[in-house]
Amino acid sequence: MTVKKKKNVLVAPSLLSADFGRLCDEIIAVKEAGADIIHLDIMDGHFVPNITIGPGVVSSLRGCTDLPFDCHLMIADPDRFIKAFADAGADMISVHVETAVHLHRSLALIHEQGVKAGAVLNPATPIETLRHVVDDLDYVLIMSVNPGFGGQNFIASSLEKVRDLKAFLARRKADILIEIDGGIGPGNAGDAVEAGADILVAGSAIFHSAAYRDVIAAMRTGNGGK
Ligand code: DX5
Ligand code: ZN
């Protein structure tokens, strides 16, 4: 019998559902609970109908942990702020394909700051938009909800999209991580990993639970039931 080795999945709690009055404590708590990455949702009230935090808050939080900061920019004209988020301590910065008019330039700007570069696809945005920037990417973020809010229902067709992206990248022999964000929790984490996701973002599933550690562990093992 051959035993298939389980892939090492990375869990990235999204601070969007954390207590904003205690962000540093929340970061420390998820680290102790086994988180790998801190996911920060940056919203401008323009590209998405919500406003969150800017580089100043990210910079203030940088001293709370040594975990990587993954800044998901949901802002119009993201090039204006890439340097500010890099200076604030981002280790990963992703821009939405729908906002980055010059996507290649945005990815180059991120790399110039010594930061990992990601492209984000909204649920209705096709994978083919990445065809000519594959070599410029460290990761791709598949949105499994429409961006703007935590606590929304997972869009089921996102699993097929992750599978397609996995095959698309494999054909190009591209060693690029796949991140999935929106409506993820113990109940569907296993399916997302099976489809090809390497990084699982979860906000409400973790921060609205009583035991962060149990949720993160269940997401990692895919033992969440349905
Ligand atoms: C949505 C954000 C997500 C969100 C996920 O625009 O990008 O990171 O916080 O929250 P949940 O896990 O609650 O769907
Ligand atoms: Zn996000």
C-alpha cells in the first residue's frame, strides 16, 4: 500500500473578522493557535464597498509578530500604495487584475520592493488574464466570494477554478502558490486543498469561533465535515 504524503497547507487568518480594537492580541492569539500567515484586507470604499485599514495600521501591527504579512489590496490604482505597504512591513502584496490596468508594471513594482507578488481574480474574472504574466507571479489568489466583506457564502464554482488554475500553471511548469479567500472553513478546506489550494484564508470561521486552535487544526487536516 502506498501512503500519499499530505501536502503542507498554509493557513492565513484574515484580520477582517478579528476584533479591530485588539488587533495585536488577535494576531498573537492566531499565531499561538498555529497560523502560518497573517492576511490583511485593504479596502478603499471605491473598488469594493467597504473601508478597512491603511499602511499606518499595518506598520503599527508589524511589531506584534514575526509571521509573514499578506496584504490583499482591494483598492483602485494599487500602484500608488505598493511602496507604502512594503515599507509598512508587507511580505506578500497582491493586486486585483480588475484594478491593475498595467498588471505587469504592478507586479514589477512589488518585486522592486523585495516583496512576493500576487495577482487576485474576482469570481467572474477568467484565469486566462494571467497568461502573459505567469513568470512575474509568486502566487495567485482566487476569490471564492465577491470581495468587500467577511462572512459571505463560499461560491462553489471556485473549486473548479482552482483546479483549472492548477492545470494551467502545471502546463507552464510554473511553481506558483494558489491561495483561496472567502467562505473557507473546516467544512470546505479539504475540498479546496484537494482542488489545488496551497494557502487557505479564513476570517469569520476562525475569529468568530471560540477556539481558534481547533478551527485552524481542522482546516489543516480537512476534518471539518460538511
Ligand atoms: C473579502 C476578503 C476576505 C475575507 C474572508 O473581501 O478578501 O479575506 O475577510 O472572510 P471570510 O473567511 O469570513 O469569508
Ligand atoms: Zn482577503
